Amino acid sequence: MSYRRVCPSDAATQDAGAAFAAVLRPRDVVLLSGALGAGKTTFVKGVARALGVVERVTSPTFTMVRQHAAHNDQGITTLHHADVYRVNSLGEVLDLDLGELVEEDAVALIEWGELAATVFGREVLTLEFAIDASDEEARRIEVGGAIDAVRASALAQWSDA
Ligand SMILES: Nc1ncnc2c1ncn2[C@@H]1O[C@H](COP(=O)(O)OP(=O)(O)O)[C@@H](O)[C@H]1O
Ligand SMILES: [Mg+2]
């Protein structure tokens, strides 16, 4: 079973993020991968909207990690948003202490997270973003990683495939 969604516009990618928020539970770590401009930050904006983040979410490229207070009935009070694009080595990833982001009431979404995968000694969700070859406005998102039965049914709702 694979879970994927095609997003024909910027707004559709945000909506995909908002719908994906329903899949999240406290302590979840989500690693987002895909080329520059593939829609990772756009997606995170949608997640933030659905989790009741009031602040504006922008690309954390230069700060690496941002914290946003969240207000929802899922028990998630903090959204950590990281971007490790500019990090060159595993040593630098380790220096960021991303493991520390996994708090009881928080979720962490990490762009270019594939480099960070080894940092997390537990299962993570992965989101792969691809720009559609036939339509440069469209994006494809595929979900993988730690998908248990509860999440599988939520992801089936989320998925359009
Ligand atoms: N279907 C789409 N989904 C997301 N972004 C899109 C889409 N079509 C065009 N875009 C544009 O692509 C760019 C995506 O940027 P961003 O979300 O910052 O990507 P990333 O974080 O993966 O580098 C934005 O300029 C956005 O307007
Ligand atoms: Mg980005």
C-alpha cells in the first residue's frame, strides 16, 4: 500500500499539508525530501494552519530550526520546523541536536530530512516531494516510514491514490 497525493497548485499543496495534520500525533518526526521548490515549505504552512499555528511560517533556511506554538485538540502544543539544506555533513546534523526537538507535546517537520534520518533512533514518517514531469505546477507527495494501523487508515483518507 502506498500513500500519495497529487497537488495541482500551491494552494492544493497547502491543503494536503492541512489534511496531513490529522495523521500527526505528539512526538512525531516527519522528514521531508525533494528538490528545491518542490513544495516542502508550502506543505508545512498547511500543516501549521491545521494545527492552529498563528504565526506566519516561512522557510527556516537561515535559522535552521523554528518553533511555533500550536493550538489544537490533538495535544500538539509545538511545531518544530527545521531545514537542514545548508548542512553538509552528518556531524553538522548531529550538532543541531535535532533529537532534542522530540518533546512530549511537539511534532517536528524537517526539510531535507534524509540526512537527518540516522539521527533519530526511532521510526519517522517520510514525505517525498516530486515535481510532476508533465506539469510544472503539479507536485506529487508520497508518504512512507512508520505507518501503523491507525495511521494507515488516516493516510488512506488523505491519499488520492
Ligand atoms: N503545486 C504546487 N505546490 C507547491 N508549490 C508550488 C506548486 N506549484 C508551484 N509552486 C511554487 O513552487 C514553490 C515551492 O516552494 P517551497 O514550498 O518553498 O519549496 P521547498 O520548500 O520544497 O524548497 C513556490 O514558489 C510555489 O509557489
Ligand atoms: Mg523549503
